[in-house]
Amino acid sequence: DKTLLPFIVEHADVIQVGTRDFQNYALLDALGKLDTPILLKRGTWGTLDEILGACERIAAGGNNKIAICLRGVVGMPSYRHIFKSTRWAPDIMMIPALKQFTNIPIIYDPSHSTGNRDLVESVSKAAIAAGADGLIIECHETPEESISDPDQAITTETLSKILKFKDIYFESFSNH
């Protein structure tokens, strides 16, 4: 809807393109004409070339304020996953793969890529070690009561552990 985008731009600091609109070319073209930062969530099927192509589509319109958000991919059948309830497969190797071809910031979403709060801390650390520029994590004081994705929301205590690891990791990395 062309009338909705100006309203969103007026009220939002960043526009997040959800995974289902990852290849919505009309939307990407419209976002390219804006001066608003775009967080482009990878479609769960998106290849490296398709991710870069979606970014190029936005940039072609003049908007270079883009960050890529990786959030897991369609993986093997559910009976082959560690847990049968796992929806997506973490795509951590896409972080260094993308960094070979672009300097666009890479944000990693361990909440969606695992769908399981017990895995978020470890996968966050792996994403940081793989070179992610940032994380987007679902957190709630009482995750079971969260109205949004309670199975993957972590506690504030777990978030503190992830943030400490990030500080330690980046501090030790910058000393080398």
C-alpha cells in the first residue's frame, strides 16, 4: 500500500522487511527511494546471491542504509533436526560468506533461527564469533508469559550472559 509507507517512515527509525517480503520487488524498489535505514530479513530460502540481489535492489534506488538480518533457513525435514519442533536451521556460516562479498552490516537473529530459548545463548556466541555485527534477540522478564514467540524468548539474565560474552570476545579480539 503506497499510502502506508509514508506513515511508517514518519514514525519509524528503521523499517524491517520480514522474511516473507524478502523478494517483494515493488517493496524493495520503494524502500530504495527512502532515506530510512532498512533491516532486510533473509527469506528462509534465500541464497547468497539472492540476499545480495535484494540489497542491490534497495541500493539501486539510492538508499544505502541497509543491514542484513539472518534468521535461519529451511533445513532438513523436522524429523532430522535435533528437536522435532525446530522450524529453521541456523545459518551461521552465511555470516562469513556474506562478509567476503559485502560490507553491509550483518545482524543475526538466534531467537528465530533456533526457535528454542535453551539454544539462543550458544548460537548467539557462535554468531558473534563468526563475525556478526549485531544480534536481534527476543527477551522477556518471564518468557513463558510473552505474547510473542514465548518458546524462543530468553530471560534478562541470559541476555546479560550474552552481552558479557560479546564484551569479552570483542575486547580479546581487539587486543590481537
